[in-house]
Amino acid sequence: MIKLLRHLHRIYALFVILFFFFLFYPFYYFFARSASTYGILNKCRQLNSRLVCIFTPVLFRYTFETPLNKDQTYIYCANHCSNLDIMIMCLLGKGRFHFMGKEELLKNPVLKIFFQTIDIPVNRESKMSAFRAFKRAGDNLEAGMSLIIFPEGRIDSGNYPPTLLPFKNGPFRLAIDKNVPIVPVSITDAWKYMWDDGGKYGSRPGVCDIYVHKPIFTADMDAEGADALKDEVFRLIASKMITK
């Protein structure tokens, strides 16, 4: 019975997501046409996410180790265990921000409009694609546009509860190169409410806890410190994950 209810909730949640996406689509289409309106585009994404949270209801509770500066450009690094993570990070981001994600999202019916415009697709199997993606991300950071990235590169779909996969090097090298602080984010238990896309165990209402660690400033680091920075961010994110 519980399994049936969870799958019914997943179907309902997908309906809610699609309903609000199509409701907002004219605004997305208009504000995605120019970089000058990306800030408004993000406000639409955030409002869309809030409405989905209310009507599902799957809510997000953020705990901040220290307040973030709304005027600061950051690289947000979070673990990735659920399709809810995109909404979680949308609501966390401030001002002008963008995502970097796998190239396959260009085919996603909901997300492709963003990955064709504001967000950055990357084929991690291609060195040239990765180079172009991080070059574009670096230019955006210099222009004051924060970056949201899941450094695992994918969801651990082989283990339940999911484990924290090894991190890619790119965001840590970029943070040092552009002198941008990294904000580690532990999405502690979203997998309990929707693991991956919910296809196997369904989804359920509840309150997901997110722990936002204090920023790690990179001004005094050099390129050789990228591995140590990666290890520190991995340790911090893992320290708050709930695996039971």
C-alpha cells in the first residue's frame, strides 16, 4: 500500500511540475532571449520552484553555517541524489546564477530551454566540450554570475541510499583560477522523498534538510591546491549527509 501511494504521489508531482512549467513557459521563452534578463529568468525559476514545493508538498529547510553575501559571486557545489536537487539549488541561488549539467539535459523537455540559453551543457567524455563549458563558466563568473554545479557529475543510481561519488576537478580549478569562493552544500536527505527521478521507489511529501556550509575563499590558493580544495569540499558535504 505504501509503495502504491508513493508511486501515485510521483505521478501527481510530475503533473504539478509540468503544469507550472507550461504556465511559466511564456516568461521563460521571453526572458531567456537575452543575457540582460537572466536575473528575471531566475526569479521566474525560483517562483516556479516555490509553487511546486507548496503543491506537492515537498518543502526545503535550509540551515546556514554563516549568512551568504547576496552580492557575492559564488560557485555552489552540492551532492546530487534526486531530481529535487535542481529546485533546491534554484531556491538557494541569489541574483544572476546558472547551472552546469550533463549534455543530455538538452533533450529534457523541461530543462532544455535553460540549457540552450542561461545554463551550460557539458559532455564530460569530451575534453573539448569540457574546455568550452568551463571557459564559458569562467567568463560568466567574471561577469558576476554565480555557478551551481554538482561535482559528482551524476546521481548514484546503483546504491540506495545513494553514496557520494568522487568529484570532478573542474569546479575547484575554476574557483582558484577566478578567485571565486566555493559554497559546499549538503543536500542531506532529499533521496528519502525522491531518489533519482522517483521511478523505482516513487516519492512522498515531507521536509528536506539542506546544510549550507560557510564559503571557502580561494584568494590564497594556487592551481596545485585544487586537489586539496576538492578533498575538503568532499569531506564537508559528506559530513552532513544522512544515509539511513
